[in-house]
Amino acid sequence: MSGVVMEIESLVRSLGHESTLAVESSEQLVDEVLKSAKEQARKNDAYRYGKQPTPIRIGPGVRTSPAQVLHELGVATTFLDASPLAQVARHWAHVRYCATLTAYRGHLALSRYADNVVYHHKVTQSEQLGIGLALVVAKTLLRRQHPGWDFHAVDAEVALKAGFLEGAGEVDTTSKTKKRPDYILLGHHSSGRRGGVKIVVLECKGTHQSSSFAYEQLARATVQVDALRVGGRSQPSLMVASCLSRSRITSYVLDPPGDDELWSGADDDLDELLRATPEDQDWRPRPAPPDEARMWEVSTDTAPPADDTAVSSEDELPQGRPDVFDIPAERRGWFTQILTRAAAATALLFAGNNAAARDYATPRQREEPPAPEPPALFELDPPWDSSTAETLQLRNGLRAEGTRYRAPLPGRKMLEVFRGVDSDLYRHLAEGRVGPYLRAAPRTFRRWEAARPDGGVLSIGRDGTVLVIRLADERRRSR
């Protein structure tokens, strides 16, 4: 039993060890992605639409740790959900994938535990880890491209649900609106008096298969990242597909261009804008214009060659012109409100405070009916009125408000996962001060960088979110 405990202790310590996540982006990658899109267009006209991908300069790799990847995944998958089990489910990404990543010869790679799963679990695993890896790559790249800016991940479905009636949220259908981008990265910058807000559309992919399958994923992504527009214009975007293996993980990344800032002005004006409560809109997505189709001369009487990387029906783009979610130009301020408030709600939900997060969401985002429903005979799930936040205090005086999950382990040990937000930032969010939260988050990140928890690992996000994973004695449960 002691050997098992030692292995678990070694595993938890390794979560904080940095290694290199291999990254590739080149003109050759662009050629492979466009070649794949052209082949897929022989059987699906949707692949004729999409943005022209371009390579980026990012170097041969990005330094990161398994804890940071799990942290990004955990924040990104913190959905608006009033279920009584939502707080437990939000810890799932950290607990389930705690043993999946390791360092191998200096590179981030899958562990032996991750590779020993059956196919359908591998699909879920690659999808989930692909989100965390893509966010690490995208945020690293964007910080280099835009010094002084910090980016927060907002679930695209949640954001678009506030504006669009048809298709937004129907992720389990085969409609043309099924394949929207995964996330909107909300960027904020402040010089002390004036600030700016920009967005970058992000599509995340992951696979256990070969690089040729990643090319097919990126071919689909060129269409997905163009689904969101503002005033009829495409927005900046990133596409990241990660190939997972025991030898190393490689993230393929491309950078389709687009228009820049969503909003700019004085900090006081931003604060005033964000104090207002945006209403749900009743827009509808529209099909992409026919003249946007790529004019490829492709034969339609023969199918593309079959191979072991064929796209599954669940991942395939729906046939025909893809639908576009176009935010009217005059509603840029509204979209700024929606995105910043969604980022605030996500941070509060990450910390376990449903009650405060509720006020940042629109009725449609909360999935509330447009008209009051008759009272239920039994109220089993009072929505949005719970908070499980508690305080984590470290030795250097830093504190975070959040929620804790403990899982029993052999040897009378427990795996303890704490998710939260720096206490000062938490107060800003809980009291509705989104602008001050955005401006204070970068300074808070710098204070937490050197923090170390007892007996575990810590990851701190530039949004002020905190993830701590550590082992504890079973007797701590009674404290």
C-alpha cells in the first residue's frame, strides 16, 4: 500500500513540473489543411467556406505544466448550470485527467495511464485535453502578439445564446448551426485611464490519431471560426489541433486574420457600460453568402480516398452553406457587456458561487422560461441560489475564495482539489465591479506567481482564478 501512496504523491508533485509543449505552424501546414479541405469539399460543400489560414511565429514550443493545462480546461468548462450536482461536476476535469499528462524527454506527453483506455473514452479525452492545450497555446501567443493585454475564455455557445434564437444552444442537433467555434477569448487592456476590449475566436481540437487527422480537424476549423462576425466582418481567430501521444504532444496552430478591437474608451466609460444589464436579443443566424465560397475546381463524381483518418459523422460539418452569427455593428457595446459579464460569471462559478454568478447571466443564458411557470409541486432544485465558497489561505498572506473537493485514496489519504478566485478579485466580482476586476487581475497574478501551497501544486491564471491540487490526510476531513 505504501508503494501506491508514494506513486500518488509523485504523481501530484509532477503536475507542477514544467516541460515543453511542441508547437508547429508553417506554410506547409497551411497547404496540408487546404488540401484536406479541398478533398472534403468533394462530398460536402460546407468546406468551400471558411477563412484563409496563415502560419504564426511562436517558436518550437511553449513551456507549461499539466496543472496549467488542467486549470485552463477547468475554467473553460465551467458552464452556467444550476444543477444540484454542478459543483461536483466542475471538479471532474481536474480529477479525471489528473494522471493523464507527464513529461517525457523534456516534452509534455500522455502518461501510461492516459493511453490505456478504450476508443470512445479516448475521443472524450482528446476533446477535453485539446481544450486545455489550445488555451495554453492561444493565450501564450496572444500575450506575445499583444503585450499588456490579458485574455479570458468565454464559452461561445453561452455568449451567442444571449443574442440568437435559432440554433444557439442546440449542440446535439445536426443543424447548420451545430458547428460554431468553441470559445471567444476576451482581451482587455488598460493604460490606467483608457482601455480596450478585443476578441479572438478560438477553435480547439484534439486527437490520438496521426497528424493527417489534425489537418482534417483544422480544415473544419477554418469554417467554424468564421461563424462569428461583428458588423458583417470576420474577427481575429486561432485554430489549434493537438496530437496526443506517449512520446510527445504536438499542437498545430494557425492564425486566420480578422478585424481588431471590439470596444475602446475611457476606463470610467467601460465601468459605466458594464454596470448596465444587457437584455437578450432576438437575432437569427443567416447562411454565409454564396460568393464567399472558395472557387475550387473539384470533381463531385468520385469520393475522396478512404483511409483510417476518416471523419466521423459526429464531427463532420453539416452539408451546405454554414450559418453565420453576425452581431450588428451598432451593438458592439452590447456584445462587450455580454462577454465581460460571462467572464465574470465563469470566475464566480469556478469559485462555487452560483448565487452571485446568476446576476451576470441573461434569462436565456440561465435557460429560464420567457414567462413565469406555475410553481412545481416539489421544488427539488432551487436554481441559482447556492454558494459553497470557502477560504484558502497560504503562508505569504494570499487568500482565495473557492470550493473544495476531496476524494479518498489508499493509505488513508485524500486527493484535495481547490478551485477559487483571489479574495480581492472575488469581492469585486461578487459586488458587481467587473471593470475594476479586469484592471486588477494582472497585478493579482503577479502577486500569486511565487506562491506555493503546502504539499501540493498551484496554478494561477491571469484572470485571478486559482487551482490547488494536493494530498491530505484523511483526518483533515473533520476539520
